[in-house]
Amino acid sequence: MTKPHDKPFLNDQAIAANEQRFRALVTATSDIIYSMSADWRVMRQLDGRGFLQDTREPTTHWQSKNIYPEDQEKVSAAINDSIRKKKIFELEHRVLRIDGTPGWTFSRAVPILDENGEIIEWFGTASDITERKQAEEALREAKERSEQQKRLYETITSGTPDLMYVFGLDYRFVYANSALLNMWGKTWENAVGKSLLENGYEPWHAEMHEREIDQVKATKQPVRGEVSFPHATLGRRVYDYILTPVFDEHGEVEAVAGTTRDVTERKQWEQSLAQSSEKLQAINEEMMATNEEQAASNEELIATNEELAMVNKQLLEARQKIEEGEVALRLAINAANFGTWFIHSVTREFITNARSKELFGYYSDEDLSIEQALAQITEEYRGFVATKLENAIYHNGDYDVTYPVIGLHDQRLRWLRAIGNLKADPSGTFSAFTGVVMDITEQYLAALKVERAEESLRMAVDAAGLGTYFINATDRIFYPSPTLKEFFGFRPDEEVPYEAAINQIHPEYRQKVIDMVEAAFKKGERFDMEYPVIGHHDGNTRWVRGIGTMQHYDGKDFFTGVLHDITERKQDEMRKNDFIGMVSHELKTPLTSLNAIIQVASAKLKTSDDAFLAGAMTKANAQVKRMSTMINGFLNVSRLEDGKIMIEKSHFNIQELVQEITEELKLSVTNHHINLFKCAPIVVYADRDKINSVISNLISNAVKYSPNNTTVKVSCAVTENEITVSVCDEGIGIKPSDTEKIFDRYFRVESSNTCHISGFGIGLYLSAEIVERHGGRIWVESEPDKGSTFYFSLPL
């Protein structure tokens, strides 16, 4: 049973364990890493990873340095909200990159709480999402331009008196222009998506159109007809209509488009002309039968002529309305900056406006033939466009084509979209193929850029030999890639449920993986773990590293990530650690005996007159101590990587420890001055022996890499939440390129100044691991030939 006074100790252990996992995540990730004070006023460290400027010392100017000015207020508001609610800070915002240009980042910071639930610090990561945001902005602009073009098309179609509509293959309306909605007396909402009957068509009328839609679908040819239909306000009217197939990319009919024109007046005129002709015939017969009725017949003839004049006037007025409609359409096309063309199906006469010539790189006063236009299309598209054009002209085929052209004079590459349709002359002697062409270069290139970026990402994942997966947060359906299936010993074409993959994880690691996955689902935590799996079919043990995060897409949550096979690296590490541990252990036994012999010999030589032997024995004793220190270091590395090194914390006075170490080293270091500056008597909760080894190692290194008769300065500084110990020397210094690797395992600075200095590069590595396992930080500031200052901090 846990005693009350043990609770702080257990809480500290839990915090330390969490911080150890966080540091492992920091080491493994490529994201930007930072830490903040509880109130976010002080940034204590920022590892910019080449994206932002690094911060090695605590600073209060981090917002003006890193946050884009226009986003600083938004960032502050999100920070205040997270502090108030003690929740994870998450935000996409702009930053000032290391070169001073703006970029985008997704930042997430986790609050670290004490035993009372109060925030003591924030640890965070930030990802560079600049390219994604730029791609999103390009897509947004492309969509806006697409919507603008759509509105232009709607303006053109809504301005015509013709009824324009589109049927789905289920006989329901999927589009109706304003003229048709007005004729029905309906709105878009209560008309589109409805059937013919629901829109007021009589049963016989609806069945007729349904048969015609089936005919268009079966024959892929247009259907034309004439029908009488009641108008919402004008009563029954006569309409001429044509139904045209709409093809998908496979050449199959996916919809039926229709255009209907009110020809009631024309029918009435035709009927009036027919009636007038009948009247004239009757009058002529009467004139031939009797001269007495000639006067009356003349009067009647005059009346008939007046009726004919009225009909002609009506015809002229109708033609004038049609011409006015065509002018309005031309004005709309010019406003949209479209090119237009006309092709005579018999003479092949090709008429274009100035904009069409400009798009093909011609001057407005130059002639442009079909052959010349086709010649400007790039070779790989030229044959395709020519075939589509011929099919549209002679078979009324679909013509909606996108293709690149090279301008004749300006040699500029443009992507064009051309749309056209065939219109038959009333006489039936020829057809006119007309249409528009528009410049879509920007939209096309923006979409192409996004597509290439996605393809590059897929190729990079495949080239890296990574397995990918995602899990639906709702139903927990598991979608692994073929490579990931192979990692778990399954065949690439085999179905692998989530539970089956979990069962292949080694039993000692299985529950930990499950817990981390659940934490990702419930808390949004990042998954990053190395663990072994046992192949389902082959039984082979493989080590993998899995990284995953929660993602929100299309209104759903998914847990997505990658797996990498690290079997070879883990096996090398285990063999190396076993060898180092075995050799180090075997060396300790003879070394212990040798140390005892030297101690006895030294004691006996104290009364000897042979000064040489006494001095030699003292030097031998120093070398044995040095070798013992190196062997213990190798053993600690082996234990550290096997997870067997233990941090045993207790409360102690850091000032007393630092003073004890410096006084002890002053006895053995005679060629340097070791000075302890002011250090407050602060009590810390840490492993006293491990912190002792860190401070001793830093001072020993300062002595080792400094000229004789120089000073090594040791000091402590206390801030609100941590204490920082520093060791400053006047030695050879470290190059900037080496400071980033100075705490790596087995790394040693190589130069003409260090070739005579012994060491294996494990002291700073062990020191860094010990400090990080305490939840602290370790870093260095150095200038070549002027000295170095090593710092490490511990939380209070």
C-alpha cells in the first residue's frame, strides 16, 4: 500500500517517465522542437531544424522573432485559451523562416502539470506545412477562377430565351436554366432533382421523353421533336426541342442535355399564311365564276394583303429579337475573354475573333486557318484534337477538349479548353460547327503541381521501403499497405484485420502498443515506438519503428502513419551492447586485482628511498583509475541502451554537491585553476550520484581541452522553474558544425589540437542521457580558440 508521503515521489517518477518518452520522441522526430514557461512568456529552447532560427538560451522575444506579425494576435489568443483550459495547444499559423520569408507551420504544445494539476512547463513540436498551404492556396484560387467561369456560363445560359436543361439517366432533371424555371413557375430547389411528372408534365408527355432519353442512351445520337406544353402564365405553347447525349471520359452516355425553343408565334404565322393562301384561292375562284363579285373580291384581297403585311412585320420583329439575343451573347463572351470560332462543314471556312488568334499566338490582322491552328497544338495532342474535331463536325460528336499550344509569334505555352457544338442550317445543305476557347493555363498548372507533389510523396514512401496504414476512428477498420503486410509476415494480397496485426506484436510489447494507439485515438497523442513483431506465416522476428498521428479528412477521423523495418540496426545494437558489456565486465576483475596490488605497493613504497618507484606507482594508480572510469562508462552505455540503468532520485542540496566536486578535483588537478562562483543552496530532486558524474565529466573535459594555467569557472543560476549549472573553460573551443553532434554517442572532435587527447566520446553522451532522463536540458556555447561553456538544467 502506498503511504501518503510517497505520493510526491511517485508523481515525480511518473513525470520523469513521461519526460523520458517525450525526449525519445524529440530525438526521433524531424519536427521543430520547443519548450515554454508555464505562462508562455519565456521560450527556453527552440530547435528550428533549418526552418526557424534556433534558440539556445531562454528568451522573451520569441514572438517578434518567429511569429508572422499579422498572426501574432491569433497565436496569443490560442495560447491564452490553452492556458485557461489547461488543454493541448494546436494551431496552424504563419511564421518568419530562417531566411526572413513567411512560411506556415502546424504547432502543438502539451502542458506539463505538477501534482496539484498546475502547469509548470510546455513542450511542443511544429511541422513545416508551407508547401501544403501554398498548394491549398493555389487550389483555392483555381477553384475561384473555375467558379467565376461557371458563373459566366450561367450568365450566358440564363440570358437566352431558350429552355436549357439536363436529364440524368433516371429521367430526373439535374439542371434547368432560368427560362425553363420561369416557364414552369418554379424555383431551382423545388424543380431540380424532380421527375417529369413532378414538374407538371402530362403522363403521355413524360413517357414520350423517357422513351427518347432511352433512345439517346442506346444510339448515342440526338433526338429532335416538337410538342405542345402548358406555360405557367402564357397558356399552352408549341415547343421545338432537341435532346443531345453527354458522354463521359469512356465515351458512354452519362446524361442527356436538352434545348427547347418556343415556336408558338412561328406556328401561328405559318397557320396564318396557310389560311391566307386558302382565302386567296377562294377569291380567285370566285373572280373566275362571276364578274359581279369582283369588287367584293378585290376588297377581300386588299384585306388579305394587309394580313400578309402584318405577318411579315411580325417575322421581321422576331428576327430582330433573335439578332439582339445573339449580340447579347457575343457581349457576354467578350466579357469573359473567350475566343470564338465558326467552321462551315462543307467549305471548311474558318472564322475566328481576335481573342482566338491571340491564344494561338497570331496577330489580330493575320489569317488563321484550321490547319494553322492545329499546327500550333503540341505534337502529342495534335492527332487527338483533330480526330475529336472531325467527329464533332461530321457526326455531331462531343467536343470539349483540353490541350497545349505553342504561340506562333510569342512561343508561349498555353493550356486551352475548347467547347463546341454542331448546328444544322434550316435548309439542310450544311452544318455550322461553332464554339468558344478559353485560356486555362493557371488552373491546369496549379492542379498539375498538386498532382506531382502527391506522386512524389508516394514515390518517396515506396523508395524508402516504408509500410503505410490508416485506421478509421469510427469502425476501427485497418487499411495496411502491401509493404506493411510483409513486415507482419502476411502476403501482400491477404486481408489483415486490425486484431490480426496486433496479435503478431511480441507479447512483451503488445499491450504498450495498444495503449499508445488508444492514446492517439482518445487524446490525439503522437505514436512513435520501436517494437518486435513475429511473422504470421514465416515466424521470423522483425523489429519495426512505427510513427502515426490522428488526421481529420472529409468529416472523418483517421489514425495514419508509417512503419520502417529496423531489424538490422536493432540486431547490430544488441550484438554490440552484448560485446561491450561482456568485455567491460571481464576487464573489471583483473583491473580490480591490479588496483589492489598497486595500492599495497604504494603503501610499502611510502617509506622507500627510491623516489622513482614511488612516482611510477603513483602514475600507475592514476592510469588504473582512468581505465576503471572508461570501463564503467562502457558498462553504463550498455545498461542505458538495454534499459537497465536506473535513476534513483532523492532530495539534496545542489550547492553542496558542486562545492564537494570542485574541492575534490582541486586536489588532483594541479595545472589548472578551478573556481566555483556563486551558487545558491537550492534543494533538487534527482539522482545524486548520476548528477555527480555529469558535473565531474564536464569539469574534467574543461581541464583536458584547455591549456595549462588557465581557469575553469563553475557556477549555478536559478530561474523560476529550473536550476542551471555551467562549466566555462578557456580552451580550444568547438566549431559550429561539431556542436550539434557533440552529445552523440562515440563522437569526438577531430583536429590537430585533439589528436593527442585520449577518449572514446561516451562521457558527454552519458551526461546528456542522464540529464534528459531527469527532464532537464544540456547544451553548449563555444567559439573556436576562445573556449566553451557547457550548461545543463534540472527542473525544480
